[in-house]
Amino acid sequence: MSSPLSKELRQKYNVQSMPIRKDDEVQVVRGHYKGQQIDKVVQVYREKANGTAVHVGIHPSKVVITRLKLHKDCKKIMKTCKTF
């Protein structure tokens, strides 16, 4: 699933969105967790009233990628976008 890039990353890479990967840094822009900066996307859990942990699902369209970990798929996407 892809998420939009921040303005700085859009200007730097000339790409509007990228697939989210495990070590990317994102900022939540919609919903209950709006405005929270997440250092690395790994998994998000929340504690229920009885103390058990529950996975918090945040849709990729509701976050903005603030820092990319460049992997081969990202580089491939950037190459194809620069040819146009």
C-alpha cells in the first residue's frame, strides 16, 4: 500500500507517493492519532482496559511519509518516474 510523501521528499525525488516499508518514518494526518510522529513503522499496539495488547490499524492513505529508507523497489520507482 502506498502513502503520499512529505513536501520535501516530493521535491527531492519527483514522486508523489511510495509504498510503505518497515523502517520508514511517517506522520499521522487523520484520525485519533493525528499529528503523531512515528519514528519507524514496525507495528502499532495499544493496551485495552483489561491490559491486553491490541493491534492499531492505520490506513496508509492517512499518513505522510517523512523519511524513506531507500530500497531497491524505491530506486526502481524513482528511475521510471525520472524518465518521463
